[in-house]
Amino acid sequence: MFTITKDTVIGDILDNAPETAPLFLEIGMHCLGCPASRGETVEQACYVHGQDADILVKRLNEAIAAKA
């Protein structure tokens, strides 16, 4: 199973678990197709968007587990 941490790159998440895209969009990360955003870690993106990385990591892993 693919496990996400704060250091996981967003592009890797979207490649391995595309069903997580709505979670990024919900917190204001609307530039998921942008090459720069795909190279950011979850922690970097959350910092830029004023979000808690721990909460997002938890939600992302829950979404992946629910699909498995």
C-alpha cells in the first residue's frame, strides 16, 4: 500500500492515488496540474496554503485505505 508522509511529493501522490485530488482541491490547492506544484512535498504545499500538513496527510492516507 502507498503511504503518504509530509515529505511525499504531490506528483507521486497523484500518480499513485489520483482519487486524492479532491482533497487537495478542498483546501485550496487548485494548481495540481502545474509542474511546480507536482514537485512540492505535502508539507511545502500546506505551508504555502496555510494548511496543517498532519491533518492533510491523515485524510490522504484514509482516502487511500478506503479504496483498498
